[in-house]
Amino acid sequence: MVFQRLEDLRIDADKTQEDIARILNCKREVYRRYEKGLQEIPVWALIKLADFYKTSTDYILGLTNKREQD
């Protein structure tokens, strides 16, 4: 679930994996592994992505279906 949401958010934002890797200051391959569920995403990266996408960490983690932050 997390993996699909990461990919969906990125595509909706019209960003590439390279773009998001730059935001996280990591290599594209590392981000690709987060998105594919091959590597656990660190909490700091999850928070940074939630802020970037203007959503909650709960949404990214699949704990809620409410995409927008309050």
C-alpha cells in the first residue's frame, strides 16, 4: 500500500523518481527501492515527502484514505 501511494503521489505531482530522489538527497535507485517496497523508507524521508505532497504520513502509510491535510 505504501509503495503504491508513493508512486501515485509522484505521478500526480508530475515528478520523476530522479526529482523525488533530489528532494530526499538520495540516489534515484534508493528512492526506486522505497517506491517498489524493496527497502524500508526512513521516518525522516516519509515526513519530508508528506510535507512536499501536502498530505499526511498516515495517508502515505495507508492508515487513512483522506489525502489532504487538515
